[in-house]
Amino acid sequence: MATAPQELQARKRYEPADVEPELMRRWLASGIFHPEPAGEAAENYSIAIPPPNITGALHMGHALNARSRTR
């Protein structure tokens, strides 16, 4: 994965196929996707958060409109 600085400077764009397979191999080998659980079973949970809207402005508009109607 070591690439000479001159080669990196000569590249015009990011090529995922050149970098990501080695990164994924290292991540899988490190075990980061399977952490050891800590605490009691009742303490271990996750909250599903919906993805943001594409524009973000739509979400802010809804938040601002809902707030102004409650006053």
C-alpha cells in the first residue's frame, strides 16, 4: 500500500480500487467491526436515526414551520 509521494502527486483523481481493498483487509483483520460487548445486556442498545433529507433545507423548513405554529 505504500506509494511514493511523487506517484501520489502525479495522480489526477482518487482511484478507490487502488486503495480500498487494502484498507478493508486491515479493518477486517483488526476486528473493529466486531467489538466486545461491555456492560449489561439491558445497557446495550442502538437507536435508529433516519437519514437526513437530501437538501437539508427541506428539513430546516419543516422544523421552523412546526416551531412557529406552536407559539
